Amino acid sequence: MPALVIAEHDHAGIKSTTLHTITAALQCHSEVHLLVAGSDTAGAADAAARIAGVAKVLHAESESLAHGLAENLASQVLTIAGSYSHILFAATASGKNTAPRVAAKLNVAQLSDITKVVGADTFERPIYAGNAICLVRSSDATKVLTVRSTGFDPARDEGGSAALEKLAAVADSGTSRFIAGEIAKNDRPELTAARVIVSGGRALGSAEKFDEVMAPLADKLGAAMGASRAAVDAGYAPNDWQVGQTGKIVAPELYIAAGISGAIQHLAGMKDSKVIVAINKDPEAPIFSVADYGLEADLFSAVPELTNAL
């Protein structure tokens, strides 16, 4: 049986995390189908059909699926789950909310945060904040997986010609309802998809200093802005900037960490970055243990100097 990927979308297009998940699915099975569920998602379904490697796009359109409520989305997945050997979600807030419901209804064990497909029934996933890799083999008839996008290259978003099939949408479960949404406006790249990330820590001292010191460097590099959990908890940066085990897992080409000591939960979220640059005045800071380049200096002078030199 083929593999099924649950797409994340913005109504008009498919999100990059889904492209990484499709790559993982293709390593599980040579035939991959993609479920696009939502309201007013014709554009997303058309974009899905052009993704290389996707054999079929299943399109479910209903107001009950408009806001991606996990109860309704899980019910939609369950209507077709019996036709698939693998059901894959991106390891995002949405995927982590929906996948356990699907696994529980199927009475199978969910495999979370996989970073490598060893075989159709065998996978690798990090444990202990990424300090150990666990090899897991599943004997369940249906494998329900969440995929850590940093472990897989993205599938090409052009070049495919998948068949498009309409599905009957499920009715609203009535167990939850969407009240309101607040969309954060950001002119910078999305954190999980950025090639360059500039992150600051609690050492910056205030939200004003965070913006004054770190933003010009991010502007010069065309980078996304990130932050440690300590900086977010202190109110220096918004929640959606948090990098780490309890924030977002990232693996950009360049990660610059200024004033971040390198707590284990932060390292778990960024240590797979291609090149890591650390700026910290504490020579014993754990961040230096994973850095490719380390500068022992006061960030308030080093970061502006770096910005001016670019």
C-alpha cells in the first residue's frame, strides 16, 4: 500500500515542511499520495499536484476543515487510512496535534520526530534532547509518523503531474470550534525555512536592545530572527522566534548565536545547522562546543562591528 502525507498549506500553496515530509514518505514507499484538506484550497491542491514524486492528490474541501482543527482533520484522515501503509505528518504544531489522534483511533503506536528512514518499518529518531539516536522498528500494519524536517531534503515543488481526486469531506465533529486567529506579520523569512538565522539570548537585556543590536545584522544578511527560550521568557522576543527543543527545530546554512550560553534544550534545536557562529563573553559557554566559529567577546561591540563589516 502507498504512503499518505498530510499537507500543510496556506490555501494558495503548500508549506515547505510538507516538502520535507514528502521526501521521507518516498523513502518509505515508492508511491506517495498527498491529502489537502481545508476550505478554499483549490490553489493549494493545484500546487500539490505539481510536486515531484507525488502520484495522487486527495482534495477534501469543507468549512469544517477551514481552520485545521485537529479533531476534524483526524476524522478526515481516518476515512482513508485503511488504504495506506504509512501516514506521515510534519513535526509541527499542527502535525503533533493531529497525528496522535489518528494513531489512537487506529490503535497503533505513533513514531515521533523521525530523522531517518532506515527501512519501511525501521526509523531513527532523536531522544534525550538529541544527545542519543534511537533506532525504532514498528510491527504495526499502519505506521503513523511525524517527520522532523531538518532530517530530510525538500521535494521539488515543480515537475510533478499528480492525479487530482476529490474526497467527500467529513462533518464537523462538534468537539472544538475556532474562535479567532492572530497572524504575526513578518517581513523576514520564516524561521524553519530560512537559509540564515540570527539569534539572540537573555544577555541582550531588553527587547529594545534585542532589536537595536540584532535586527541590523539580520537585515544585512537577509536572515530570520531567532531567540533562546530565556530571551523569550524574559519578553525580549516573541514566542514564534524561539529556537530549541520547546520551540522550533532549525538547520539553516548559517546560524549566528549572540549572547546565548547554549543550554541543552537550545542546542537540540539548532546543532544540525551547517555553520554555527557563536558570540559570547563567557569562554566556558556550552554553545562553543557545537560552534564552527567562536568569538569570545562582548556582543554589544562585536555584533555592530560584524554588521558594519558586511
